[in-house]
Amino acid sequence: MDNDIAISVNELTKRFGDFTAVDNISFEVRKGEIFGFLGANGAGKTTAMRMLCGLSYPTSGSGTVAGYDITRQPEEIKRHIGYMSQKFSLYEELTVIENLTLFSTIYGMTDKAIREKTAEVFRTLGMEGMRDTLVKEIPVGWKQKLAFSAATMHTPEVVFLDEPTGGVDPATRRKFWETIYRASSEGMTVFVTTHYLDEAEYCDRVSIMVDGRIKALDSPDGLKNEYGAATMDEVFRIVAKGAQRGD
């Protein structure tokens, strides 16, 4: 396997009875890349992501994540990735420090490593004063940053972000992307799904799934040039036109 490749997928397929949720998809994601995984609801994004995270077994095809095989080494994959969902993946009734400590423990970090990493997170985010604040009491923008930090406490090689900015305002979304850029610049691979087409512009490359298949894959500029579109929203409308599944 190429040492510069973080995710490799070859003819990956997932069927549920007669329904093919993911239909023979193939792609690669380079280390340190911000890779956008787009598609309407029902296109197959979540099913594909679950297979990449070692949570669902493919019907056929193959793939590796962080060098581990998705069919033979799902537990290794889980230890080498981070995951953040739209709901921020935080426990609202716990304090900020309790959340960070909990996730660090789940990821198998030592007490010393936890102390050092939590201190670094508070310092980097400027959240020292929120250490003992309940998560439900902090602003949504801080929750986003905290959830990302919790998902990456163990410095995973790949982090999966499943619609991480859903339901927040554009300014807060843009600030969150600064966190993503910083992680990518430090070598972390970011695999992100989003419903906000303007966010696709922030990715290094973007794939668009339609009815379980990848119909387009290139840089945002490359896709706009290919489809003669001014924005990624236009590209998406063109590519997804005639879709049988989704919104």
C-alpha cells in the first residue's frame, strides 16, 4: 500500500436484501487531506462511512483505513480513528474536563497522557475557565471545538466528521473549519460529510454519491470546471439530477 494513502476503497458494496445501499465504489484519500463526502439523504454516505469505521461488514469489495483492513481488522481501525457526529458526541450532564477524560480513557490513553493532552486542549482552545462547566451550559461553538478535541485526544491518523456543523450559524461553521484546517496541517486526515455545499469549497477534494454510487470526484475547482458551474451547489444539482433516492 502507498504510504501516502490514508484510506483506500476498491469496489466496496453493501446490500441489505435486494437493496444495494453502496454500489461498487472506489476511491483513495491521501494522508493529511480534507476529503468531502457529499450526497443527499439516502445516497449511501452513512452506510459507506460505517464500513470505513469498522462498524459494518461489506457485502463485497475491499478497503483499508490507516493501513488496516476494513473486513479483517475493524477493531484496529476503531483504535486509530476519531469520530464526531452532528450531535457533537458529548455528554451534556458532564463537565468539560469529565468529557475529555472519559473519551481519553475510552481511547486507552494513560493517566499521564490524559493530563498532558487535556492541558494542551484547554490552552489551545482558551477554555481554561470552562474546565468545570457542564457541557450543556457552554455555547454551541465551544461544543463543536470541544467535541472535535474529544474525538482527536488520542491523535488519530484519520478523523471522520459526520455532518459536524449541522444546525449552527455560518459564522460558527466557518470558525469550526479553522479547527479542521489546523488538524489537516498537522498531518491528520479529515473525512467529512456535510449538507452545506459552501463547505465543500473548503475541502481538498470532494466526492458526490448518487443512489449508492460515486458520480463525481475531484477538487472543488476541478468539479466546477468540469460541469461549467460557478459554485459547488450548482455542481451538486447537476450531478444529483435524476437521483432515485434521497431528498
